Amino acid sequence: MAEPAWEDRFAPGARVGILPLGALDRLLDYKAPEGGCAPGSFVEVPLGPRKIVGIVWGPGSGEVPEARLRAVTRILDAPPLRAPMREFLGRAADYTLTPLPAMVRLATRAPGLTEGQAMHHVYRLGPREAGRMTDARARVLAVLRDLPEKSFTLGELANRAGVGTAVIRGLVQQGAVLEVEAPRDRPYPVLDLGGPGVALTPDQMLAAAALRIGAEARTYNTTLLKGVTGSGKTEVYLEAVAETLRQGRQALVLLPEIALTGAFLSRVEARFGAPAAEWHSGMTQTERRRLWRQAAEGGASLVVGARSALFLPFRDLGLVVVDEEHDTSYKQEDGVLYNARDMAVLRASIEKAQVILASATPCLESWHNAQTGKYARLTLPARVGLAVLPTVKAVDMRLEDVPRGNWVSPTLATAVAQRLEREEQSLLFINRRGYAPVTLCRSCGHQLGCPHCDARLVEHRFMRRLMCHQCGETFPIPVACPDCGAEGKLSPVGPGVERLAEEVASLFPTARTAVLSSDLYGSARSLKEAIEQIADGAADIVIGTQLVAKGHNFPKLTLAGVIDADLGLYGSDLRAAERTFALMRQVSGRAGRADAPGEAMLQTYQPHHPVIQAILKGDDEGFWRAEADARRMAGMPPYARLCGIVLSSEDAQEAMDKAVEMARHKEPLARIGAEVWGPAPAPIARVRGRHRVRLLLKAERGSPFQDAIARWVAQFRFPSDLRLTIDIDPQSFM
Ligand code: ADP
Ligand code: ZN
């Protein structure tokens, strides 16, 4: 393995600090082995009677006396973590107040990474017919036929097909399946940068030129690329990708949703003659290991992935695109809490790389950074081609005659009927999974709740179960009320996507409908297929949750109806208005992408609410200015910084007592002028049987916030059953 020439090796016997990849949360001192070792190398070291794997992080701390210092056993055959990558992980750990080893684990989650490059057997479709066809054999062949470019190991193929390995070996003997010797981790196909791409519009050309200059500069810079859905942002940032690759550097495109990668990969293939490498939770272990290694060795030039792709060990990362940058899924909400958008900017500033944040509805923080000149800003003002933005109308629900238990107004229903006549698609949007958000006993008024959480149970009729959206547990639907025992009195209250589907079926019995909700699809693949079929016109009416707002392209769609535009306008959430605005704009943006003009209808009881008004007028800048003013007045982000603290315990009193103690001893925070609010029981006061208490910290921008928080927290002892979560720049306040 070539070691980086730009870093000084540690001489044999030198004291080095090893960061263990296992559960230990601190660095350990060792002696560099014979021949020395380079910083960033993966090594094996003795620990007690065991051997563990770690990374040479830097010079040792001196905590172990020279006489007791043990030597590194061997250097593993894996690409060392480069200095910029180690710096990124260190600074990300400091920023999020995460222990460094936990942060490093995000970057080393590829399996078999320490086993070195080797050959292995992979299995492909063979030239012969299987002798006797059984169900099991047919399943194996179907998997191979479905995914001809993939290389499966024996275990992976057996798993996917749901068969024992003997079935596969039998097929190999008959020649129906081929067993091939292959290097485990091959480079990815080289992209062809010579192709012309589409002829850009003048606006696109200007934007692309600016981004190309950004790539050539080989310095850090961030650009907000703002443009309505369909304005050609993707086409523009692909030009920046091409320039970055021409410079011999690598590019990463982050998407908020796995289901979007399919469409993106096809576009990359159409533009560059080969697909990008994919990184997300749906990949096989083999694919993960290959991409990890190839990212490090430069054999993967363009990677598309979920937020965790940001932790791949790129050899020379020149560009990170964060598409749909406002999307809340960029915030990792459990384990290590980080915002991939902010971490992309951090990583790029260390790698001297360019960042492109693309969105029709940027988050207020990004908009503000562009206003103040911290980010450059490029705007694509119009849709490409004939497509014009949909007209947006409010449907004033106070004036509509809607029967009880129904949710589609006559005005909206008439618009859908027109689309059916013209053979165009309609989208009905409701941001609630399941059948009904509440199940109520009509006899005693009891609402069914989760036994472990402070949350109502949501009926999922397709599944015939009740589900808790906090902990995910499901329960059978009871016949009798668990509280008063009355039978046959439980009834659903309020709409969910499944109930809306039922209403649509009775309103339009002959229409073909499709329901898009994340919980209705077993895998990312089946969801992707459903989306492709809808795009091809397999449904007349699409009924969907938030999932449909995320940048899918449905060319035949000309009507978007929002069932409850008021949902989310209120609530304790700092970003309620911003999210409603973004969501409504994104949903309306689904309509009329091709040459048929689109129309969006928002059902609302408050047509004069400022957020609804801003959406109707299409006045984005006005909305952001008003929202920014409100935040400034309230002293809220982006004009101040927040940190959420959650203490949770099975013992409610214990959590509250500790929180009170923490609020009292706030000197380290007070010293930098930070405020402490609370404690108070969290809005969702119990999850999975644990009681939750919140504190909220607020500090001025530019003050050493993390440092103060670390000092503050270090004052306390936490019993082992009490869990402390520190959430810098929180998105969720629940
Ligand atoms: P966005 O990312 O802003 O939603 P896209 O880049 O996906 O927009 O473009 C929307 C549609 O318009 C796509 O089908 C794309 O192929 C097409 N398109 C974009 N730019 C052009 C162009 N200059 N000429 C022709 N078609 C274009
Ligand atoms: Zn629950």
C-alpha cells in the first residue's frame, strides 16, 4: 500500500497514539513497529490478551511509562486515513461534542476493511439451463437476472434469494450459475467527460460557468444554487462535476432520499456514459467495502449517496453537492447527531473543495449565509423549456361543503375530475402516514396510546395494526376499548394517507390510484419501482405523504392538491413556518413539469395566514425576509446559536433532578453569556419507556459555545441508567 508522502512517518520505536476502532473511547499509547508507521495507518495492537484494530492518530500522549509501552503488532493492508480526513473527523467531533472514536467509526464502517486486498469468488448467470427447476433455483436465477451488473458472494446471493448455499452450488455444477474468481474491490468504470451534455439555456450557462471557475480555483467555496423545481439545477451541477473530474479530483452528490438515486444514476449514465458509484443503506457488504477502498484509492470518481457518504475516505475530494439542501433528513437524529449540510461545508473547507447547495426552497440558514455574502448565490429564475410554474390557489375550507369523515373539498374533486377526463395525473398530498392519527372510543372518550411512549397509536389499515410512530411498535386493533370495555365503539378520527386513499376510491371508482408512503414499501427497490411506474403514467391519482415532495419527476402530473395546508403551521417548532413553506412549494412544484401547465390547490382554513399568502403569491424572497426578521427579533438562529439537551431515564424523577442540578450549576455557560432555559418535560415526555427532560441552551454567534458546554457537562456525574444527549444546532425540539 502506497503511504502518503506528505506526512512524516513515525520512526521505529517512536511513541504513537492509537485510536481504537472498537468500543473504547480514548487514544492509547504504543511503540511504532519495525520499519516505522505512517500517520493514519490501520494497525493491529495488543490490548491485554487480545489484539484490536486501531488507527495511528498522532504522537502518543505519554500516559503509559516507557517500560510498559507495547509495540504495534502489524500494519494492515488498508489505505491510511489522510491528514485532511483525520482533521475533518477531529473537528466534526469537536463541533458536535461527540467522542472522537465514535466519529471515526462513521468513517470506518466498511466491512472487511482491515483484511486487505484479495481475490474472492463471485456468482453470475451461467450459459446453461438448470436441469430441474425448483422454486429455490428459480429465485436464485431471478436475482441474478434482475441485477446483472452486480457481483454477489455466495452468502449474499443465498441471502437475497432466501435459499441455502447448497442450492447455488448445485446450480454452479450444472452451469446455470458461474463461479468466477475476481479481485474483491475493482475500480469503477471511468466516466466519459468528453460528451457535450444538453445545450444549456443562457441562465444555466452563466451558473455553470461560475461553478466551473469554482472548481478550477481548487480552493474552498460554497454556492447556494437556487431555482424552482425543473429549472435545470441538476444539469448545471453536473457541469461542475465534469470540471471537478477533469481536474483529477473526486465529486460527491448527496441526495436526501434513496429512492431518488435511480433517476440520478440514469442521468449520470446518459451524460457520462457510465453510472456513479452508490453509497446508501441498501447496498451489499461487498459493494460497501469496494466503494470505501476505491474512494480512498481514487478508483471512484463520482459518488452519489445518502448523508453518511460524507464520511468516505476520498483521496482528493473536490466537490460536494447537497441536493435539496433544505431537507430535514440531512440531520442525523440518533447516534452521532450531525447535520450533513454543515459537515459538507466543514469537510470542503479542509479539503479545499467546492460545495453546491441546491434547492428551490433553501433553509433560512443557507439563505441568510447567501445574503451576508458568506456563500455565493446563483439563481435559475425559470423552468426549462415550455414548462411554466403552476398557478397556486387557496381552497377556503370554511366555504366548502365537506361531509364529516371526508377531506376532499368539492372544488378540489372537480379539478381532479377534469384531469381524469384529460388523462392527466393528479397528486393529493397529506403529510400523515397510516389510516387515522387518532383512534377514539365513542363510548368513554379514551384515545388509544402507546404503552411505552407518550404518543397516540396510529391505525395502519393496510397492515391491520396500530402503530406507535415514536418507537415503531405495532399492536393488533382491539375489538373492545381497553379503558371501558365497550365493544365496537373504537373509531378513527382525522385523516391519514390510507384513509384519503379510501375516500378517493369512493369518489373516483374507476380511476387508477397509487399510494406513496414510506411504510408501504418493503425496500428502497420496490419504492423506486413504484415511483418509476407512476412516472410512466401507471396511476391517474397519486396519494402521497412527504415522500412525494422530494424531487421526483412525474411528467404527466398537472394538479397538486394539498389536503391540509394548515398542518404544521403551528406547533412549538422554531422552523414550523419554514417547513410548511418549503413543503407546500415543493408539492406544488410537482405539477406541470412537462409542457402541460400545472395547477396547485391548498385546502386551508386560514387563507390569510402570512405563510399561506407567501406561498400563494410565490413570493419566496418576501417570505424569507419576513421569517429572518422574526428570528432576529426573537434572537433565534441564524442570529444566535442553540443547543438541545435531553436527559432520559426510566425514572422520571431522576431525569428531572439531574436536569435541575445542571441548570443550577451553569457558571461555565454564564461566563460566555449563554442562557439556560428549562428544565421541562420534553413535548414527547416518554419514548420507549424512558422519561425525557429537556434543557435548551442559547448563545451568541461567535462565542465559544461548544467549549463552554463541554466544561459545563464535565462538572456532573451521570448514573449509568441516565442518558445525556447533546444536540448542537437542533432541528427537532420534541
Ligand atoms: P431541477 O434539478 O432544477 O429540478 P433538472 O436539472 O432536473 O431540474 O431539469 C428538469 C428537466 O429539464 C429535466 O428533465 C432535464 O433533463 C431537463 N433539462 C434541464 N436543462 C435542460 C436544457 N438546457 N435543455 C433541455 N432540457 C433540459
Ligand atoms: Zn411507542
